[in-house]
Amino acid sequence: MKQDKAVEVFNALIKINNNRMEGYETASKETTDADLKSLFFHLAQASLKCKRELIYDIRKMGGEPLEGEGTFSNTFSQVWKDIKGVFTQNDRISLLNSCEYDENIAVDAYYEALNNNLEILGSEQQTLLNKQYLSISAGLSKIRTLRDSLVEVHS
């Protein structure tokens, strides 16, 4: 029973990482700035690494990892459509604000997964999720720092 719940938690985080990868691929296509493309590539790769680790652990638990896409097309596509006009103007601050919003969702999902499921997650699973949480938090911090530096320049 605990393993089934842990598999559910991990599969939910796979969806989050799928969303992150799709979001960063979309953002990368919407900018011509090499530094942003590089940042988005690295954050998408970090999401892929998280996803692979989650899949590995789900299989170790004897569970079935989530296949297919995340929920990006349903959940976030409207947000991306709404701000696409901003992207076409190459507005770095707005693009980074959007990425920050999505990263906050990921950080919150990991925080809740860790704090609401301690009784069903083993110590190795908690360690993995905490490591991924810290990685995603670091990505969020990079986005905020870059965005804040741009805000200061434009102030």
C-alpha cells in the first residue's frame, strides 16, 4: 500500500518534470537570446535527469512509471498563448517572469510531496526528492536573479 502511494507521488512529479521540459523547450523557441536558450536547455536537462531518476525508483518499487506527456498542454498552454505576444517582442523580463511562475509550481509540488508523504516515503526516496527539490529551487533562484538584474537595469 505504501509503495503504491509512493509510486503515485513519483508519477505526479514525473508530470511536473514533463511540464518543465515542455515549458523550457517552448520558451527556448520563443527567444533569440543565446544566454536564455542556454539557461532553458540546462533547466530542461535537469528536469530530464529528475524524470529519469523518478522512473528508476518507481521501477525499483515495482511500480509502473508514467508514460507520455505531462499536463503542460492542458494546464499551461493558455498561459503560454496569453504571453506569446510578449515573447515575440523579445521581452526578457516577461519571459523570465513566466518561467518563474512555472518553477514556483514545480517547487511547491516537490515541497508538498516531501512534507505530506513522509509516512509513505522511505529514507532513500526522501533523499532523492529532497535533492531534486534543491536542484529545482536552484533553477528558480537563477531565473529570479537574472530577472531581478534586468529589472534593476530597466528601473
